[in-house]
Amino acid sequence: MLDAPVATKAPPRFDWTRAEVAALMALPFPELIWRAQGVHRAWHDPTKVQVATLLSIKTGGCPEDCAYCPQSISYETGVEASRLMDLDEVLAAARAAKEGGASRFCMGAAWRSPKDRDIERVAAMIAGVRDLGLESCVTLGMLTDRQAHTLRDAGLDYYNHNLDTAPELYGNIISTRTYQDRLETLGHVRDAGIAVCCGGIVGMGEDADGRAGLIASLATLPTHPESVPINALVRVVGTPLADAAALDPIDFVRVIAAARITMPASYVRLSAGREAMDDATQALCFIAGANSIFAGERLLTTSNVAPPRDAALLARLGMVPIQ
């Protein structure tokens, strides 16, 4: 058995082995949740949740072949390619997000890697979002060192670039970029002084060991991501993973708990797939250490939980958004 946690703010570890993470996730469920709760309470207020809003500022037409993504040009999913949104449209959406209780505004563009002229336009959006008093986050694909510094100079708070899955499973999901490509972009972001939002997707056919491999990869990065989005696969018709087997909700909660224990200071975000979860599953995720959600009815191109349902659930749980 692994040693029980001490409910104090012990320094984070960066030497987690895959076997240790697998052992955590295999603990009897009450034991795992107890440990996750101890860590969560030592580092965070368990009654508070960060609320972020995600906007697709450039949809579809992506040359990558991510097997889960409806925005790829490789698949027929009904998603039409669009141009980069105008600044005024983006800022109007950011204002609405703030009025709806969001404290962070995230912008996603379906690019393999943006051109420098695109970066300049996104930089103006970042500056505008910051002027509204919101934290800013973008996900734009692979970045050069220079592009990362340009975004930093515009005031970017967070850059999202997920590892997606365990290293040995990555080639089964994506062939158009490598795991090392992702690590290099994360390095450019860190070197520029931007906080990292990095997580993955579960339910893509991996087993428990594969899920442990994802968490171990995140928990052994040189610096833990400040935000760790844990996504449950949204099975989209037309993508190769459309017929993937549904993930057991308890197995999903185990991943949340493992992320909380191994990356104690991070915000663990309950992300895509939440719309299909019942309130009890979401409540278990919060108990297991999730303390961030995406609000709004859309996540890029897939549906999300309607805001009234979120507000009602948080009220029933006695939880409140971080302001």
C-alpha cells in the first residue's frame, strides 16, 4: 500500500513513476478519494471552483489528423472551416463571459501552427481580454519561441497545449505531429514566462495503465502545469473514435483524483464530456479534487453544460465560483 497523505502543504513531487500512479488509481475508491481530498484541502479551498469560458476564434480546416477532433480536414463531420474572428466579436463574447461569472477567457484556433500575422491579431485579442479584467488563455497549435514571446508581451496568462494521452499511445491517435513536438511547444511557452494549461483526453480506447501513463507524463514535467484539463472523449460522428467504448464514470473520477494527488498546486479542470455526465458524477469529480470547469453552451465545436444547470449544481453543492 502507498503511504497515506498528510493533510499539510507538502512540496509537490516531480518524480512520480508510472507504477506509483497506477497504484494510486487502483486503490479502493473510498481510500483514493480520501487521499485526494487531503491533498486538495491542503492546497485549495474545496468549496471554490474556477470558471472559464472557451471560444473558438477560428474553426475547422485543421490539417492535423487527431482521431478525436471534428475540426480535422481528414474527416467528414459537418464542421465548416471559418476565418479568424474579428477583434470586436471576440471582445463582445469576452464581455458576455465576464457578465456570466467567468474569470478566465480562453480562445482556441484550429491551426497546426499559426503564422506570424495570425499571432499579431491574436495578441490584440489577448490585450483586449486583459483590459476587461479577465485572465487570458489561448490554444493555437505549435508555437515558435518568438511567437511565444509575442503572446507574452501581449499579456497572455496561459497557453493550452495538451499531451492528449500516454507517450506510447500517441501514435495511435495522431500521426501529423509527434509527442516531442508538443513538448517543444510547452518548452517555448515556459521559456517565455507564460503559465501552462496542459492535460489530456481519457476514453480513447486506452486501459488503466494508459491513463496512468498520461498522468505520470504530466506530473513529471519540469514544472507542473498550472491548469490540468481532464477531458472525457466526446464521440463525434465522422471521426475515427466515434464508436469508442463509453468510459466508466468511476474510472474517470479515478483519473481526476490521481491528477489532484500528483499535481497538488494545479487547477484540475473538468473539461470536455461534462455535458454527458450526470450531476452525481460531476459532484464526485469535485470531491476527487477538480476545481475548475468550462462554462457556456459550447466547447469549440461540441456542446457543453448549459449555464443554468451549472449554477444549480454548484448551489446544491454549496460551491461558489472564484472571482
